Amino acid sequence: MLKSSKLFFLLFIVEIILLISQAGAADLSILFILDGSGSMWGRIDDTAKIVLAKETMTTLIREIPENAPVGLISYGHRKKGDCEDIELMVPIGRGTQTAMLKQVQSINPRGKTPIHRSIKKAVTQLEKIENEAMIVLVSDGQETCDGDPCQLVESLRKKGIRFKMHVIGFDVTEAETVQLACIAQAGGGKYYSADDAAQLQEAFGEVKEEIIQTIKTEFGTLKVLGTGRDLYDVYDADGQVKLDYARTNQAIRLAPGTYQVSLQQVWLPVEVKAGEETVIGSGRIRVTGLGKALYAIYDHTGKRKIDFTRTNNEIELMAGTYFLELNGLRRSVTIETGAETEINAGSITVSEDSNALFAVYDAEGIKKLEFTRVNKPIEVLPGSYQVNIDDRWFRDVTVSPGETVELK
């Protein structure tokens, strides 16, 4: 059973790398982060984890095609107790197999587990490449220095750094599993546990099936047009499982199928076809004014608030029909692809030497929209209103775009 478990673990890792390397080596860069901390001298099935890792890495490196861009980072392998002990042993590049083999064998576990800082170092490599990237972290424990690696991975991907991250755990505790699994989830990848032979076989079968399917698939791409500032999310067809996200104007590679896309909580079903780019239009809306009042955007039913901001700020939305609300009054608005819809708000104020409150009502004088003290403006959408102060009414108050109406 001991030999069987070790063999399955070797096959598990080798099969992952073989399949990844076949799945478009020309457009996928792979960066390994290999744990070199002191705990790697611990044993799985009577074999030191570092020995098992070296054997596995040696086998897979020899099988990766020479033109595949591959790199290696290790940590904790040179000094004890040093959180800065992180080394880019082999920069991502083609034809790096000989260097990879030499560097893997040189790793001598000694120190701590600075995963957070290692990921930061990995990102400096990814920023230099333009193609798809994958990070594979192999660790036998959680972060032992400062920083939250899970939060870091999530923030990096939200910034638009495109990579997927898988994590392989060696004989880890429940607490350690929580953090390592969180890293994989934040990285859009999977967490694989290597605790015993049965779990290794199960993980091997799952990963092999997924990657084989990926290899056979001709992908399409999805892109939501926009300013490049906001994030859009891609979910499965039922809208239950979040698959990926990117900034507007950035494409996401997807297998053919139906998905749900969300931008600013607006959902849209889309179909992605093999070899084609599916483009979803978006536009922007801005309410200009004094920059003090908040305006809100609701969906086409008017029931669900999507987003809000102060006047003079813009909101990015997928093309479609929405409701705009400013100080209690709603209007229907249409957002067109690539265009900015600008609505110039006006304002109403009552000028007098007192500390009284005045209120702005709708055109019929039925619905109170907003109130404040005299000599202060209330921002409103262009249109007709009624204003009340101390039981006095100003009827038929018309506000034009950008106009401040002063009542006395």
C-alpha cells in the first residue's frame, strides 16, 4: 500500500503536467512554486515529502515539450526563519528543462513558508508575459510569515492580472487545508489534497478527466465592452457557480456553452461558440449636478437597485433600459453600447432669512421627494415640481437641465 500511494502521487502530478503541456504549450505559461520549508522533511508513506516532490518534478520536467514556457520558484530552502527566503530559481521561458532539473535537485528544506510573498514574486513574472498563465503551488502547510495569500490572489485577479492557480497540499491539517483551498478558489483553480492513496486516486481521476476534456475543447472568448475600470463576472448557465471575472474590455476564454454574465448586478444570458468571440456591449450614464446628491440605477423592472453614486460620477452598465432615481423621482433611461448617457440635473432652493425647512414634491404635489433647510439646494431631474414651506406652496416650479431655480 505504501508503494502504491507513492506511485499514485507521482502519476497524479505527472499526468497533470503532461496534459497541461499538451493543452496548447505555445500559449500557456506555467510557473511552479515548490515548498522548500523545513517541514518538507516530513513523510508520506515512509518517504520524505521533499524526496517525493523532487522525483515527481524531475519526471514531469523531462516530459514537458521544450517549447513550453515554464518557470520555478522555491521558498524556505536556503535559510532558517527567514521570510525573505524566496528564490526565482528559473524564470519563465522556453527550453528551461535542463535548468529546472538542476535547480529542483538543489532544494534543501530549511526554513519558513512565505506563500504570500512567493505569490507576489510570481506575479512579477506573469506581468512580463502576454499569454495565458497558470501557477501551481505545491505546499505542505499554510502561511507562516505575514500576509493573507488568499486575499492577495483575489485582489491580483481583480486588478486584471490574468492567471489561474492550482494548489496541491501535502499531508496538511484541516486548518492548513482551509487556507490552501481558499488560495485555489480565489485563483480560479482547484485544490488537491494528497493525504492517502485513496484520495490520491480520486484526485488523479478527477483532474485527468477535466484536463482531457479541456484538451479536446476548442475554446471561444467572451468580452464585455466598457471603460476597463469595472469588473464583470461569468457564472454557469444557472447563475449559481462563479467561473471567472475580468475587467471590461478584457476577454475571458471559455468552453462553448451558455453562461450568465453579470455587470453591476445586471444579469444577461450569453452563448459562447467555439473559435468565436462573443462581445457584449456596455455604456455609461452620468448625472451632472452639484456633486452632493446620490442618484441610483434600478433594473428595467424598477424593483432592484443596481448601483448608486453621487452626481457628476458615472456608472458603467450593460446596454439596455433602466430606471434612474434622483431624490425620489424616477425616469426611464436607455444605455447604448459605447455611449455615455448624460443627464443634466437642476436644483431648487428657497432663499429667506430663517431656519425653516422646505420640501420638494412631484408635479401633482402628492409625493414628497426631498426636504432640507432654506438657502440650501435640492438637486432634481429636469421637470415640474411643487415646493412647500410653512404651509406656503409654490406651484408649477419648472426646472430646466443645469438650472438652479431660486424661490423667494
